[in-house]
Amino acid sequence: MSAEATLKDLPKVDSVLKEQLEGFSQDKLKKTDTTEKTTLPTKEDVENEKQHDKLMHNIEDFRSDRLKRTSTSEKIVLPTPEDVAAEKQSQALFNAVEGFDASSLKHTDTKEKVILPAKEDIERERTHQSIFQGVTDFDKASMRHAETQEKIALPAKEDIETEKTHQSLFQGVTGYDKSQMRHTETEEKVALPAKEDIIAEKGQQALCEGIEKFDPSGLKKTATAEKNTLPTKEVIEAEKKA
């Protein structure tokens, strides 16, 4: 009975496919030759390899006896006119401080001024003193005995509903059956840049290349002219009045 049940459970094969499988002969197979393809290096790879071999050959065959002796010359950089003027000004200031005559100073008397408090400060100080006096002289015997009652605040209806929702959600997460989950395949999508982004990138590259290859020898020399703006008549009158 078990053998018949097993035969019934087996999948049925199509009669046409069954005849083709039974009549299949290996003599009908054709012989094929397997060819191995070797990827040749590109022109750039060959040039790089040649340059590398040439560099290694030059390093290995390098002769130190062909080097020429050179002498190192030290160059003294002279200060600019601005540095000389700044040094002269610093020296003049230093000499003026060292040669200062203290006897030319005039005698002055120092006066100490006592600033009296304002009316608002006096009133505030009196209020503070009265409060402090009342606290220090307070009679505890005049206080009455009071009983403290502890009241238990019951949760509101909204809090109960929120707690029930939280408990049901927590129970659903802890008791979740992972066998009900379905298998999914993750597809990675590569977002190509838009036409505007490509144009903007090309413009940025052209700008950077123009800046890097800029020839400063083509610039013309210009002289900077310093202009001193004279004060107006109104400014002079205002300065005189001040």
C-alpha cells in the first residue's frame, strides 16, 4: 500500500517528453572544441610597462661617479623700504621712551569722590532689611499644626488607552512570528546624472583648467594711486563748533 501511494504522489511526465528521453542517443551529440581567449593589454598598458622598465633600468645602472660637485651659495635678502621705515620708527619710539624727562611732568592731586546712593536704592535696601528682620525674628510658636494628606492621582482615560495601545504593540512585537515573513530581493539602482548636471560639471572643469593654465605674464603692470579725500565745508564747520 505504501509503494502504490508513493507512485501516485509522483509527478506525471508528458508522453511526448517521455518518448524523447527514452529515445535519446549520445551518438547524436556533436563534438565542440573549447577555445581559451587571452585578453591582450591595451596600448596604454604597454606604454606604461615600457616606461616603468626604462625607469627601473636607469635606476639599476645609475653611476654615482658621474655626479658633479656643486657649491651651495647663501643669499642675503636685503630688507625692503617698508621694513627699513618701520625699523626707524620703532627705534625713534624706543629712544623717546628711554630719553623721556620725568621732571617735565606736572603734579596732580587725586580726589576721591563718594557717590551717594539714589532714592530708589535706599528704598530697596530698607525693604530688604525689613524682610530679613522679619525672617530672623519670626516666632515659630504662632504656627498651627497641619496634617499632610497624600492623594493618589488616578490616571485619566486617555492615559489608560495609551498604555493599552503600548502594551498591545509591545506584545505584538515580542510575539511576532518570523516564519510569516516573505523573502525579498534587494535591487540596487544607480541614478545617472541629469543633462544639466553634466553641463554644469563640464563648465566647472573648464573653469578650473583655465585658472590652472592661466599665464600671468600676459598681465599689464599698473600703478596704484592713493587719493586723499579732503573734508567738505560742512565737516570743517562742524569740527570747529565741536
